[in-house]
Amino acid sequence: MTRSGNAGVRGAVLLALLLAGCGEAQKPDTPVAANAKSASAAASDGRIACALEGAKTYDRSCTIEEMASADGDVLVVGRGDVGFRRLLIAADGRGLVSADGAEPAKVTIVGDGLIEVAVAGDRYRLPANTGRAK
């Protein structure tokens, strides 16, 4: 059973609750710091910002869906026309982990309400409740 749109955002928020104390935030004035509000709006449309294959700039060409699996909830991130990545929302406090493949997922809080997930040369920006005060 696949759930898309707002369900993906709910999954990202669940993930963020697990990540509230993990990672280090980037400085808000760095060029890669994204606007969390627009990221949230984009994710509610099923699109998120991504930088694929080592790209330095982000665009909103990636899609996101949430689906249930035997291992737990999985975020499926579409990589335009070049495939997808499956990210498991880990119930053991690790946050997001790669659901398949040998490449680990690295999660970093990059701003208030925004995380970055890096897998190999790809980076994805997801709205999240990072637990930081506004």
C-alpha cells in the first residue's frame, strides 16, 4: 500500500523526532541552507529539493512517497528519470537508513525544520521537526 503527498511529510516529521539530537546544523547564512517553509510546501506536493550525482545546486526534481514495509515505514525518493532510493525510518533511534544497497544514508540537520539526507553522491532536503526552538 502506497501513501503519497502529505503522508510523506508525516513520515519525514516522524523521522525528525528520532533525529532531534543528531547531526550538526549548518550555519543559516551558508549557500546550501534552504528555506524550510518552501521545502515543506514542496514536499506536500510530493516534490523535494535534491542535488543528484554530486551536483552543487538543488532543484525540486525529486519526488517522495511513503510506503509501509515488513521492516517499517519507508520513504521512496524518486531521482527524476534515473531511479529511486528507499530510506527506512528506523525504529531504533538511528533515524533514516538506506533500506537497500550498500551505501549508508547520512542525516544532517541543516536548518530549523530542515534535514539533509546524503546517500553516495545524492543529497535530499526534507522538511522535519528538528526540535529546535523558533
